[in-house]
Amino acid sequence: MPRDADEKGLTVKKTEDMPEWYSQLCIKAELADYSPVRGCMVIRPHGYAIWERIQQFFDTRIKALGVQNAYFPMFIPESFFKREAEHAEGFAPEVAWVERHADEERLALRPTSETIMYDSYSRWIRSWRDLPLRINQWNNVVRWEVKDVKPFLRSREFLWQEGHCVYETEEQRNKETLLYLDEYRRVFEELLAVPVIKGEKTMAERFAGADRSYTIEAFMPDGKALQCGTSHDLSQGFARAFDIRFLGRDEKKHAPWQNSWGISTRAIGAMVMLHGDDKGLVLPPLAAPVQVVIVPILFEDTKAEVLRGSAALRDAFRDVRVRLDDRDEYSPGWKYHDWELKGVPLRVELGPRDLEKKSCVIARRDTGKKESVTLADAPKRVASLLAEMQRDMLAAARARMEKSMLPVSEEKAFQAAVAAGKMALAPFCGKKTCEEALRERFAGVTSRCIPLDGKAPKGKCLFCGEKALHETYFSRAY
Ligand SMILES: [Zn+2]
């Protein structure tokens, strides 16, 4: 029995109430579901399939760079956790503990794995010949967030990858930390069509225990930045705390140089929020689990031919991820809404009249444009439309982002820019105390990054009047 399309559609518009629109979209498009445990989420197959595309894309790239995958326990002894003081302090408010017996050491549920991995590294690394050591794990981490949870963007448990590499020289480490950051840019821009700014975090926003933290930042349509991935030059404090030493080419003991880098299921949230519309998800073709859906228009007397024609078309689309929606119980209109909600990039409609003309209709999810194409030309046209859509989505998102980036040179303009939901580029001294003071003055505003391709600042720090060191982006953020 055909069901009414409205019952499962979104009931709010993206521009009217973005938080509610986003939550509804994640649930109704079947990416995620509520969990009986507060602050956690269930990732449904449609959402998980997108995560698998991200994994495949990134995993292939890092393996080509010499990274190997491994797995470490999710329980970390409290004593490990406390060996690197700054790190322990940085994560303290978010750590969840397991306590079983009074005489046993408490165990942390990993908020990140530096400590437990470096304990192993201290036994595995002996000589310069063991370096570089490049290990990644795909796992879950737990951060007991107190803020509101939001599917993919903020939850107490999430999936991610964390890479942890060890090098003989500082130069090699510095070079590769930026290499992984650029791989993250590729995941976001090339796969998810989410444009990002590559930059360095200010002192106040640095990872606990890092000398330098790099980030890629995306800008969401509600005027908030989203930190999408980070890559850190770790201080040698970790090597000292975990006694990682190697015998160098000079036959002397040395502390190695380390980095760590991660992206999470937050990537899915960024893509959903940036590209979704009032009808539902809009998936960039390379990230879409289903790229093309064929919807046959069925009438009793022509049903058999149209289904045969649709199956032939499905077979002809063997080079793309295609689904033939031949479900009996739904009308074509219901199916259109359903696949629009799920964000499938292209819909191919085939009815008896199309079949007579040996043609079909292709509809694009992002623009809504429809065109009639001969059945013979359809596979080629589908491939070119998917490629065009991937390019167009990134270009459109980049144009929107660039409109939101505003250089400012005085405090009034800064205030107006951040209040209007823009990302303000301001000359900044980089000092932690200065940033803490400005956070209080402009509630909710934080520094996002010092762009890597930025210019030297002119004049003084906008906030304290001391010498400005960098042009730095500021905005509200997730
Ligand atoms: Zn300052």
C-alpha cells in the first residue's frame, strides 16, 4: 500500500532551525538513531557505509605512505595516563573510568591512545633501524562530553582513526605531520566535497602535550566553524615519560620525534550539514553508498516490460553503485522522496513511454535538474553527471565559504563579523592570555587557525595592542 510521502519528510527548514533540521535529518535519512545510553548514538547501515567510504579512501592513501594498521586495548591504566602531566590534565574532565576493586588500578576508557601505544613503542624501538615507525588504528574513543550531544558532531563515544608515528629526525617528523594534514584535506575536499582551511592552532587551542597542532577547519552554514581533523607535532615529553629511546647512527641514545593525527565520524556530520537541504541529504557521488537509483514507473499492463528494461539498465550501470528500487508497496512519488531524503546523487526514471522511446529520465539531487537520455547513452551520461556533480558541489561550497571569510583590522569590524556569523581574519599576538581574555569578551568565539598560506600581519594585535604575529581566523565553533 503506497504510503504518504509527508510522514517521513523533514518538518523544519534548514534556514529556519538548523539544529532541529540537522537532528531530524540524521534520524530520518537513517544515518543514525537514538541510543538508550545518553550521549551515545547508533550508526545505521546508511551512515556506516559512508564511514566505510571514508575509511577506504584514507586507508589506501596512508598505506601508500608506509603506515600500518594495528590495534591497542581501549583500557588505559591510570598510571600511564598520568605520566605526561600536560596530557593528563588536558583530558582529565572528559575521561571515563572503570573501577572494579579497591586494590586494582583504575582504568581509563581511552579518550585517545598516545599513552598506551607509546608504552609498547618503548619496547619495540631500539635502534635508528626501527624508525620511522608508522602505526594507525581504526577504533572508538570515549570522551565524557557534558555539552549537548549531536549525532556525528558531538557524542560520548565516536569512531575515528589515530595515527602515531615515530621518527629519527625532527625534520622528517615535521614534514610528515603536514603530509597527513594534507591527506585530511583530500578526504574532505575530494571525497566529501567539503572545502577546508589548513592551518595551525594557536597556543590556547593546542592539543595537550603537543609542540604544534595543525587543523583543517570547515565552515558550516549556521556561521560556526567545525574542526574536522588534526595533526600534532608532539613534544618530546611523551618520549621521556614513556622512555622511548633509540640508538642513533652515532651509537648514542636519543629521544625520537613523534606525531599523532586523527579524523573521526564527525566528517559525516560536516558533510551532512554543509550539503543537506530541505528535502534531505545531498551526498557527493564519491561518498554515496548508492550513487544511482533506478525507479521504474509501474502500471499493471506494462509492468513486466518496464521491470525487464529497468533490470537491463541496472546491468548497464555496472561501473557505478546502482540500486533498482522495484519495491511493490510504494508509489514512484514515495520512492522519489525516500531517495531524496537519503541523498542519492542521481535518480533514473523509467516508465512505459520512456521505454517506447528507448530513453530514460535522469534527475540530479543537488540541482534538481532533469534530462531525457537514450538508454544507449545512459551509462556514459550517468558517469559524466556523477563527476560533474562531485566538482560542482565542492565549487559551490567553496564559493559560499569564501563569502564567509572576512579580513578585519579593527575591533568593531571584528565584533560585527563574528556577530554576523562570519569567520574573521584578524592580526593576533598568539598569546594564550590574550586569547582567554577575548573569549570572555566575545562569548563563544575562539581562534580557529593560523592559515598555513597566510600573509604576515600588518600592525598590532587587535585585542591587546601588542605586536601581531599572525593573521588568525576567529569564529564561533562546534
Ligand atoms: Zn593579543
